[in-house]
Amino acid sequence: MSRTYSISELASEFDLTTRSIRFYEDQELLHPSRRGQTRVYSSKDRVRLKLTIRGKRLGFSLAEIRELFELWDETRSGSKKQLHLMLSKIGDRRAALDQQMKDITMVQLELESAEIRCRQALEELLEKEPQEKQNEEERTGTSDKASAPSSATMH
């Protein structure tokens, strides 16, 4: 007799919620049998769950994962068609990741440029501040020293 698994066993093993597993079932990625109200998962379901998680980590959609499973189910041992489809999806995923890496590099360069401009503007403002204060004091005829109360008048 083949090993079977409960939903809570699979959830614990793969660090998923039981709700996630039921969702994958709703998406026709898993096909547990039932004993009354209890779902009973086969070794095949366990492998499919593991492959689903791996596919998600690689960036495949659930529809793409389902499509690959359907091709596998047609022949029970896989096929050239399935392997070609998988290679095509891997190529598409690589191209998307390469574009994302280029986009990230571009955004990093833009952020670096913006940061440099902000730091330069801040430095210019800080350099002007003492000069502007001195100009204001000369214009109004006041200074910090002149406006500060003397110790003799503080009694």
C-alpha cells in the first residue's frame, strides 16, 4: 500500500497553510481522494505539491505549472512535448529575470544620481547659511553679541 498524507502533515512538511494546499487543490494541481470529509493525499500529490512550490519559487504561474502537470499526466513518463515546453518556459523566465536585473541596475543608477544631486544641494545650502546670516546681521545692524543680554543687566 502506498503512503498517504493528511493535509496537516503536508502543511507542516512544506511550511504552508492548509488553506494554501486547499487552494492548490481548487486550482487542480492536487487531486486528493476522500475518506468522508477528510482529504487523503497520495505520494503523487506530495510530489506535485513539492513541484508546485518549486515552480512558484522559479516564478512560474499556477497555470503554467498545471500545464506541465497535464502534459506529464498524458504520458505518465513525460514526453518531448513536456520537456520542450519546460525549456521554453525556462528561457522565458530567464529573459524576464535578465530584464528585471537590467531595470534594477538602471533604477540604482538613477537613485545614485539623485542622491548625489541632493547631497550637493544640501552642501551648498549649508555653505550659504553662515554667509546669509552675516549679511542679515549687517543689513539690520544686529549681531548675536549685540542682542545678547550682558551679565550686568541680568541681576
